[in-house]
Amino acid sequence: MISGRTRLVALLGQPVADSLSPVMQNAAFAARGLDWAYVACGVSPERFEAAVRGLAAAGFAGANVTTPHKEAAAALVEAGLESVNTLVFEESQIVGHSTDAAVLDGLTTERPAVLGDGGASLAFKAALPEARTFARRGDWPPEISDADVVVNATSERGEILAELGPGQTLIDLPYPETATATAAREAGATVISGLEVLVAQGAAAFELWTGVPAPVEVMRRAVGLSS
């Protein structure tokens, strides 16, 4: 039950109707006994800045930012980042962070490649500065035969963008699973799904807002992943 004491967090994007972030974050708040609630808000690009400032003025604790606003969020908060997906409202400040690449924690890579040129791809490029990058508006098709880790940060679901095999790992950001991920798994590659990416970035954001360790297993179960 939302009351006058409930701390609120928003998801800002367009579209947001199919996002699993609300069910995941609300399950996490409940598991930690926090009187917090997470709501999804569809916001057009021309209204994005007004929406952010309105949430801060209304006393929200923070927000997640998704497509197509991550670059606009970075410019708004002057975070020194090209892409921001997490906002923390601290008194009179709006502080921006990027947790999109949190799934890389503990993963060793020597020859990474990133597919895409949107906000999420910028976050992975920042985390993997040595990565080769491929995008339809630039270098395409991807040449990833010698890559050990490939990040699919595009929104393409039906087309196989690159063929991976044994010894390679695909980090596939979209969910449900893309054709690229299905083909990679069938060919013997390791696939880190978009749901795994969602949980990793969501857990990092949860801790930035609350200062409390994220209940990762609860968040995994909330989006349909096994423990």
C-alpha cells in the first residue's frame, strides 16, 4: 500500500509498458522491508527534462532511465558520462550514474566487441574502452570471429547479427531472447541473457537509491530466472 511515507522511484522511457523493472524492483523493496515503490512512466523526448525535474521536486528518491533518454540524461546531469541510466535525487542535486554494464563485474575479456550505437552501447563502450564497435551507421557487418566477448546492445530481435561459437560469450541486452542469442547458444557459445543484464544493472541501481544490499536472488526470481 502506497502511503504518504512511501519513497518513490520511477522508470522513464518510451515505451515502458513491457518493462520487467517494476516487478523486479518492487519485489526487492518488499524483500528488504522498505516502504518504497517503483513505477513506470512513459515520457516522450521533448518532455524528458521536465519529467526529471518534476520527479525531483516531488520528492522521488530517484529514477531509472531507458530508451531513448540515456544520452539526454547524461547531458542533463553533467555526469561526465555519455550515457546515464540511473538518477539519484539528493536534496537539491540530481546525480547521474551508469549501471548498464554491471553484468561485466567478474567477467574477464581480452578481445571484446560491442554491437550498437545507442545509450546502452555507450555504457558498455565506456566500460570496455578496448572494444571494437560495430553499428549500422558505421562499421557493419560485425567481424567478431576473434572476439572473446560480444555485447549485443542493439534492439534487433529477429535477425541474426553475428555468428558466435564455442569459446565465445554473448551478452545479449534485449529480452526476450533474440535470434542472435538463440543461434549463439545452439552453436556452443556462452550466452548471458538480457534478464541477467537487467538484474545486474537493477541491483546496482537499487543499492545507489537505498544504500542497502540488493536481494539479488529475489530479483532474479521476480523476472523468471532460477537461483
